[in-house]
Amino acid sequence: MTTSPRGRSHHPAEESERLELAALLPPPSVPDLDPHRGLLVKEALLREATASAAPRGRAVRSPRPPRWRLARVLGPALACTVAVGGVVVVNLPDSVPPGAGTARGGAPATPGTPEAARLLDRIALAAAEQKQPAVRDGQFVYVESRVAYATQSAGGGPASLAPAHRRQVWLSSDGSRPGLLREEGRPDSVLGGDAPVQHLDGPGATPRPGTLSDGRPSVGDPTHAYVASLPTDPDTLLALIRKETGGGQDPDQRAFDAIGGLLAETWAPPEVGAALYRAAARIPGVTVVDGARDAAGREGVAVARTAHGRQTQWVFDRATYAFLGERTVLTETGDAGPAGTVVGTSAVLARAAVDRAGEVPGTGEVPGTGEGAGTGEGSGRR
């Protein structure tokens, strides 16, 4: 689906309905950013549609968000609309504008640098040697982080990075129970992808019944059991990631983003983590940034890839090669701000296996119950 007028209906009734539906959408938060974060965009769109449509008297059912949600900056250009008599999910495009994902001048993306390959090999060796407690079926993987998102006013102007805040997520290890997302300043969100929704393929299209998730874990919607089952041969793993993230016109950036998502909010077993890093080393265009800081202010060395006017950086501890967090920086001046503007950042502080959603490792408490215990470890130096 695209925003091009091609294929748009010119029937007056349908055009009137389209304009009314389009009025329900808020403006995108940060223009000129990569739109590949599909799950986040869908979730934000559904949440805003629910809030906007209710005063108009339309019956809107609030869904449970997807099982997995990344701490990412939302992309722009939501092409189509939502919410008449229920929740509607907009199908996002599988491709990017011509030339996106290529170097300036239309040249193909260059191979990853030897420096990046060597660094990722050292990171993989360190990941393979990590000791990690087993995560049992029925448990939850707990990830605590600090995150900050860039926002932009509806009237335009440069994007502004909000202060970093605490984020906690509990993900069912086998997908058998709903997870939980908790962020400072926001209500808790139950994570589960089986809520009924209506999919809208384009302006004037007939909504199709469906769910936010088909119930099967995948690279974009993983469980711990799924991550633990991933192949450990890096070539096989990269091929699987490319297949599940779709081709489009920039499969390399899609694969890089997908691996970053798995690093940020799952707890891959050591051998799978090592394979993810070695798979990333095979993606063209991967480079090294010698100095980068995560959302907690920890300085490290970064593995990075540039596409669509922004650079995604994975930050690692210089001494231990532990994954610290991510940072997204504009590489081209645009509506969101000048080149060098940070539009998203995160810092992973702890991961653990716990028995209940809401259970905080080390405290021995589950809110509302006063019981529970978890096992885990911090990530990197605080």
C-alpha cells in the first residue's frame, strides 16, 4: 500500500468517507525516519485511533498490543486510516522509496568494513562464553532498560529528544501467557496478539477480520523458545531473518533492524547470540563508530549501519563486549533536524527469568502479591 493517488477511488461517497477517516489520524511524530518498525507503528496507530474515535460515538474496541514491542522511534508516513465500528490495522508498505538503502548517487550499499567484521567476531566470541540460567516454559523473560524517544510538534520544527525513562517488559517464554509492558508516565500494557481487529488494505477497501498476530512466533514477534530454536549457523540464520522480514527494496536494513530488535528485548542463549552477531557481520554496509553512548550515559564502541538518512548504532562495552543499548542518529539534515541529531536511544540494564508478569528480579515481590523471585544478570557496566 502506498500514498500515491494511483488506484484511489474517485467515487464521491468513498472519497468523503476516506477524508473523514483520515481526520482521525494524528500527525506522524518524527518525519524522515525509517518506517520499518511495523509493530510499533501499528500499536501506536491503534491506540490513537481508539482515543480519537470514541468521542465521535463510534464503537471502538481497544485491543491488547502485540506480544513484543521494541523501544524504538516511530517512523513517519502512515499511509491509510483506522477505526470504524472496531479496530482497523493499516497494512504498511513492504518497500521503501527508490534509492533508499543505497549509497548516495544510487550506488549499491558497500560491503561491511573489515573493522566491523573483526569487532563483531570478538563480540560473538564473548557472547558465546556467557553463562546464562535456563528459562523454563511458563516463565517470563524480564528486560529492564532506559529509553528516550524523539517527538516533533504538529506544527513542524526540529525533533526533540525527551528525557530517558525506565522501561520494563515481561515476555512469556513460550507464548502461553500474556506479557506486560511498563513505562514511566504511561499505563501498563498487557502484551498479547490475539485481539480481534479489522485490516484495511487501502482507501475504500472492505475491512478484513483478523488479529494483531497470527499466534505464531517469528523474528518480528518472538518468544524466548523461538529465539532459542534459531539456527546457530550464521548464513542459515541470516537467510531465515531475510525471509521473515521480507525483501522490499532494502532487505539489508530490514535484517539489521531485526537483529537489533532481538538483541534489545530478548535474552538469546549464548550460542544463538553469537550467531546473531556473525550474521550481522555478513550484512553489507555495516561499519564501526568508535565512540557512542547509550541512554544511561555509558560510553562504548558501536556497530552501525546507515540507511534512509539515519544511522542505527548498537553500542557495546569496550572491555567486555556486552551489548549496552542502541542509538539512532540523523545523518542528513531534514525536517526532523540537522545531521547528528539523536532521535532515539536505549540502554539495557538487566535481563532475568521470572515466574510472573510484573515480578521485579531482586526484590522478591510481585506488585499486589508480595511474592515471587527471579534469576538473572545485569547487562554491561552501570
